[in-house]
Amino acid sequence: MSIGDALAAARREAGLTITQVSQRTCIRETIIRGIERGDYSACGGDFYARGHIRSIARAVGLDPEALVKEYDATQAAPQQITAADVFQPFTPVKLRERRRANWSIVLLAGLIAVLGIAGFRYFKSHNNSGPSRPTASTQSDRLQTGHHHKAAKTAPVAHTPPAPTHVQITLVATTGSITWAELLNFSGTQVFQGDIGAPNGPQQKTWTFGHPVTLQLGNPGGATLYLNGKKQTLIKNQPETLYCTKVYCTQTQPPAVG
């Protein structure tokens, strides 16, 4: 019995219609009908076909892993493209740091200006009728100059917030929902594969890496994804593959190093 025949027979035995299975799995009815006929062209590739088979099998009460193994043996492409093949290292954008003001040069320039003014006034008073007492304007200039230097010393220095130093992935199941997830590290090694959510999987999983990762979700609508504590936007009605760096998760793979 083929995969599609097994799923169709289990659905009818469970008393479910294709519409009901579509509502439970968030998979379009046309895709479900195609799978039951053995047509996987609407799935969008082997990875999405496996995710659809898992979701439909759980909905009708069949063992999803046995059907996925049969799919790999009969339908999957001979050579699978791994995340290590497509997720190449990319050159990080180096942010230009904001240069701090060199207060030593500012103070030196101010000191030279004060000495120049003082020398000018000294020679001017010496050329006039003998030494003279400082005037009110001279005292005011000195007070303003001292106040300027004091303000320059205490001026705050702006600091830019540090960039994230790691990739922290947190996956939280939506109440009453379930999603299948697979996490691959930078070299393409599988770190996690399984369900997130009731009844068999954990409600929440968190992983931390020092490098980009690849995250595959069979039912994105059944979970909420956070990257370094920031909620990410997911497609709700079809499987999704995400490439996550320290600053973003995207469906578009980063550019390869030339």
C-alpha cells in the first residue's frame, strides 16, 4: 500500500474529511488530495513533503516516521542537499565605531588660547602707564574660560549598545498546538529533531550558539520563535526553513564568500 493510500484509508477510518484534516494541520486541501493520490508536486520539495506527511499522519493516527522512511526510499531525490552545502560563511559587516573626542587636544588648545590672551594683556598693560589692576571684564573672561574647561571635562561620552555575541534560539509551542522542528548547526550537524508542544514534546526549547544555524519547522503556526529574545515573524500555513544569524532569521540564505 502506498503512502497516499495509507493516509487516505486511515483518514476514512477515523471518520475525517479532507477539509477537517486541512483545518487540523494548516495544510491546503489541494496538497492533501495530491499526497493521497501519490502526487507531491505541490509540496515544494522533499523537505516540505516530509513535513506534510508527518502532520497528516499524526492527524489521522498513523506512525509518521514509518511513512517518512517509505517516502525517502521511494520518492526522495538520490542526493540530498544539506544545510552545510547552502549555508556558507558570509563576511560580517563591520560597523564603524563612533570615535570619541580627544579631550587632550581640546584642553591643550584651550590652554594655548588662555596663555595667548594673558600674554597679550600683559604686554599691552606694560606698554601703557605701568602695571594696572585687572578689570571686571578680565575677571569675567577668566571665569568664563574656567567654566568652559570644566564643562568640557564633564561632558558625557555617548556609547553605542554592544552587538549580540551569540545566536540564541527559543521555540515556544502555542497552547494546544504542536510543530515538528529540526535544528542544524553551522557544519550541518543535526542538533535537535522532534516535536515541540503537547502531547509528547516539550512546550519550550532554547539553544545557544556562537555561529549561524539552520532551523526547519513543519508547522510554524504551532509555535513562536525568538532570536536573542526578539520575536520573529513566521509563515503560518506551510513548512518553513530559516537561516538564523546573531541579528536576524530569514528565509533567504546569506551570500556565499567570493
